[in-house]
Amino acid sequence: QVQLVESGGGLVQAGGSLRLSCAASGRTFNNYLMGWFRQAPGKAREFVAAINRNGANTIYADSVKGRFTVSRDNVKNSIYLQMNSLKPEDTAVYYCARGPTGYGLSNLGSSYDIWGQGTQVTVSS
């Protein structure tokens, strides 16, 4: 079965940047929608960003729009989340997830069927 492994999380000061990676093992995901979600302590899981199968289309949560950029490299079976101008409220465990095939986009967690283990992002004030 395919596995998704996130990396790149860590501790950063407010205003700083981090780049998260999500690598697939076991099977390629070049035909799939891919997304990023996050969950902060005491909060529900929330959508962050998604990118369609060929990278031509992306969507973002309003809270991160203009600060975060999602990209993918289908040759490397990886997706990325570049996070700039980080705020303390961005502190959360970040998860990548695989969605359906096709060229569509979704911000719903129920659309995604395989999830990574998560990577912690902590933004200090």
C-alpha cells in the first residue's frame, strides 16, 4: 500500500519560513489530487491547500492565501508546502493526503483516503 511521509516541520519564529515535503512510497500518486491539512491542539482538522494531478490548479484556505504555496513533482512522487510569513496561529500538526483521481479540487477531508503521519510546525512569537 502507498504510504505518505511528511517532513520539514520544526520551530520557527513569527515571520519566518518553512518548507514541508510529502513523499510517497510504494506507489506513485501522479494521477491523484493531493492536499495539505493541519490540526492545532484543541481545534478541528482544517484544510490548508490542495493541488490537482498535474499541478495546473491549486486552492488555499483564506487564512493562508498569499503566504503559503503548494507544489508537486510527479517524477519524484512528492508534494511541497512553502510557508512564508508564518504566524503563531499556524502552529499545528500538518498532514498531507491523497485525494481522488481526475483533475478536480476539494477542500473536504472526506475526499481524501490516504493520510501521512503528520509533521509538527511550531511558530513562536
